Amino acid sequence: MLRMDGCVDELRKKVSELKSGGASIGLVPTMGFLHEGHLSLVRKSREENQATVVSIFVNPTQFGPNEDFEAYPRDIERDASLLEKEGVDIVFSPSRTDLYKPDHSTFVTEDTVSRDLCGASRPGHFRGVCTIVLKLFNIIVPDRAYFGEKDFQQLQVIRRMVRDLNIPVTIRGCPIVREPDGLALSSRNVYLSPSERSDALALNRSLKEAKRCFDGGEKNAAALVKSVRSELEKVEGLAVEYVALRDAFDLSIVEEVEKPSVLALAVRAGRTRLIDNIILNEVSS
Ligand code: AMP
């Protein structure tokens, strides 16, 4: 496994060598502090490509001024050893100045899919995400890039950006990986105290309960949202940021669930912001 700490030109050179040998390239963009969720993307990329590049970069432009950029957990040595075991070809872990010149002034804005939900509570977040992801696409020029459905809105914003800007990459969405008790894996779970960790179980529990109502015939979005909200509100330690039921492709408002839809939520457990979602009416593949 090749570790490239920063030099963009060297990385380009290495990737083009792999490509000229006929390898297709899979890219897995991450912010590090890896867990089984990230590794599931890596495994998918390894299955589908001859070479896999994993980027590890805590991207400052997607954090708001009062968010946890400085505190975000980092452990590059542990990450590298996990990726080595997975048979990753290249780990790219640039520094801030490798990717953003001090006078960086160009950003990518998606204007519709990113507007509500996390976009409303984290102004500028998706602008930062689109900008870094497009930069990584331009540096690596992967055939395929892998994103988790855990960050469902992010996945759909990226799909829209790729479509709208004619970026020659295939976006692959991968299912949410959970702890055995249902909590979605997240690098931020390390922030949770034992009681917050147990409060957080309500996220998946409330979504599963709503899915049961849906499977039992409840198609009304307001009723499904209400069922999730009331389950979450039973837990004193959680503050609900949003619960929403949206079209699974463009995240537009849904009144009755007829097409594939996503039931998504964001809450705070203490100071930690957690998100989760479940797909309703999924098209079976
Ligand atoms: P992050 O390091 O949090 O930016 O995540 C990097 C990628 O891993 C994103 O595409 C996430 O959606 C994905 N990811 C994070 N957690 C999970 C999870 N529990 N299951 C599946 N994918 C995940």
C-alpha cells in the first residue's frame, strides 16, 4: 500500500501509471477515524475495481464556525493499518494547505437537493462537501466513487453534482453499517457518553417502528414523521433537529409515500449531532 501524504502531482502520476496498466480506479473519500462503515465502502470498491484509492482528509470547508472541526477524531496510523489489511492500493492523506491555497476562492454549490434537512441546519456544509469531492475527482479521476447511505443527503447531492456537471464518474451508494444494537456507525460516536450512547438507540428504533407502520399500510408522510418524532421525544436526552420524509432521489417533499422515499432525521445527544435514515418503498434490485 502506498501512503501519499500530500503531493497532488505525485498522486496523479501514480494513478495514471495504474490506469495505463489497465486498472480501473475506485475512490473512497473519507474524513478518517475509520470504522466498519468506511471499510464496507473499501470492500465494495475492491470488488469492482482493480485499484482502490482511499482519501483521508478532515475537510475544513464543510464545517461551520461553531462545529467540531478541531475536535474531530483523527488517528492516521490506525487508519493506515486498517486499510493495509483491506488491500487498499493508495491512501491519500493531504494536509489543508495541499488542497486549499490560502487564497482559495472557488466553490461548488448545488442549489436544490442540498437546501433543506442537513443543508438548512448546517449552512455551507454541502458547498464544502461538493467542493472537496469535485477536487478529489479532478485529482484522481476515478472510474467509480463510493459513498454511504448513512449520509443520504450527501449521496444524493453528489449524484446531482455529477449529473449536472457531466463528471465522468459512477457514484455507488452503499448501505448503512450498524452496531449489533442498531446504532449507525459514525466516527462521531466516540463523543457519546454511555447514557448518550443508550439514548441514541432511539434513532434506529424510531425509524424501524415507522417502517413497520409503513409496511402495515400507513402511507401518509405526516403520520410517519409524527411516529418517529414522538418516539424520539420520549427520550429526554435527545433534542430533535429534524425528522422528514422526502423523495429518495431529489429529496422533494412527499405527502403520501408512493415512490421510493427516505425517512431521515438529525438529533443532538448532548453536544453530539447524529443522523440516521431508512428507505421506504425501495426499488428492489
Ligand atoms: P466520513 O468519514 O464520515 O466523511 O464518511 C466517509 C464515507 O463513509 C461517507 O460516504 C459516509 O457516508 C460513509 N459512512 C460513514 N458511516 C457509515 C456507515 N455507518 N455505513 C455506511 N457508510 C458510512
